Amino acid sequence: MPGSNDHVRVAVVQAGSLIMNRGGTVDKAISLTAQASKGGAKIVLFPEAFVGGYPWGMMMGTAIGGRTAQGRQDWARYWENCWTSERYGSARSAT
């Protein structure tokens, strides 16, 4: 560990994602990261599942034992708007 007086400024983001809008959410994350960087942050933390969102309350057509056709479409749209490194590589850069 370098010197005991070394410090790193960390920003913790409390913001909502744009549900089912991966591109808009990544743009928002880049903007928030740039803003935190201007404030001196070297590390910026985002909520779990920020890109893709956490669709609290969305049932996606589920019921015990099944899912509706509309629910399947909702789930597919949600999945397509989630970011994974396996599918998309690294996200756009703020720099």
C-alpha cells in the first residue's frame, strides 16, 4: 500500500436509470461520471443493474405456471436493453 495518507475521492450515484432505454441510460451514466470527475472523483459507483434498470413492479405477464404473450415481449425488450460485457463489450467512455 502506498503511503498511509493517500486518499481517493469516490462518488456514489443515487439516480434512476431509463427503463428499457440502454443508450439513454449509458449516456446518463457518462454524464454523471463526467460530473463526478469534475468534482474530483476518481471512482464512481452506480446502483446494481443501473444499465437495464431494475423493473420493480413489472410483472411482465407472469402468473403462477405461465407467462402471457405480451409478458414475453416485455421480457424480451427488457433483456435487449440490459448491458452485459459478453454482449456489448465495454460501455462508451466518458473521456
